[in-house]
Amino acid sequence: MNTQAMVERLFPMLITGDRNGARCTISEWMKEELEPETLTQEVYWPLLDMVNDLFRRDQLTTLAHHY
């Protein structure tokens, strides 16, 4: 699966606090035999960088940042 598409799919769930949706999505990806290292390096880190960057530029609320 395209990791950029994965980031784009997971991002809205994270900033809106949809924990169940995020967990289900990650579970689906794990069932597809994606390695945890791949998820961490290709999805989680870019998402973390994106959220922090948006917050620093005042494009993300404190509430969304802390979800």
C-alpha cells in the first residue's frame, strides 16, 4: 500500500480524536502483513512531523494537537 495514502487516511482520524477508527485502520494494515518498522518509519513519524509542524504554524488547534 502507498504510505502517503496511509498517512492521508490516518491523519483526519488522529486530529479529530477518532481512536477507534485509527485502531481499526492500523489493525487492517497489520493484517496485510505490514511490518511494525515500516508503519513506524513510513507512517507514524511523518504523521508526527506533520501534526507538530501544523501546530507550530498555528494551523492546528491545541485540542486537535493533543488528541
